[in-house]
Amino acid sequence: MKWLQLKPDNTFLTFREYSDYKDGCIEVQDDFQEPPLNYIWNGSEFVAPPEPEPYQPSEQEIIQMYENALDDMINRKAQEKGYDNRITVCMRTGYNSVWQNECIRFAIWMDNCYLKAFEIMSDVKSGIRQMPTLEQFLLEMPTFSWEE
């Protein structure tokens, strides 16, 4: 006879020979086959472990994903014209220069994007609409062209 030793979570640890019996071991036939990895002893047989619950991000994590996607879209638009990012563009709105007018237009567009994002999120939270995918969300944003 062999003895089956389990880990505290009831998954297989090892087989022991008859003379190596320890408390908590289970007697098994000599031809007993080692169970698949992570299978759990239910008292009479090894069974597959339960499927883990799918990860559900928190509301704050979801909002952060949408904010990051919007910030990235706006930054890419700024970079089309050679600016580092949206912040660089907006800093130039306050200085009289050849770039001031285009930067003001960009800043207004950017604010309109954030207003639209807040409107979408408010509608989702109040049940007026379903949460759009990230792609749908970005497609709902106002468009912007560097050409006047």
C-alpha cells in the first residue's frame, strides 16, 4: 500500500510508502496514478480546481482606462504638429506668438473632448446608455484639424 500526502489546500504533494505513513495521509492502491497538477482531493477522488473568477476592474479602474485613452488620442494629435504633448500646446495659448491661435483652437477642441467624455460617463452612470468600447468612445469625440 501507498499513502497519499496532500498539501494544506488538498492538492497532491507526494506518495509515501507504507512505512512512511504520516498523520493526514490517505491510503491508496499501489497502482494509483498521480493526479494532474493542482487537482484537489474532495475526500474520495481528485477533481479539477474551480475556474477562477474573471477579473472585474473597479469603476475607478475603468474610468482611468478611458481617461488614458482620451489623453493618448489628444497627445497624438498634438504630436502631429510637432508638439511634445497636449500640455505643451496649451502652455502656448497664453503667449503672443505665431502659434498662439492654433494652440487656442487646439485647447478649445481638447476641452470639448473632455466635456464629451464627461457627458458619456454621466449618461452611462445614470443608465441612459451602455458603456461604449474604448474605440466607440474615441469615435464620439469631436474632430480637430490643424488647418483652419
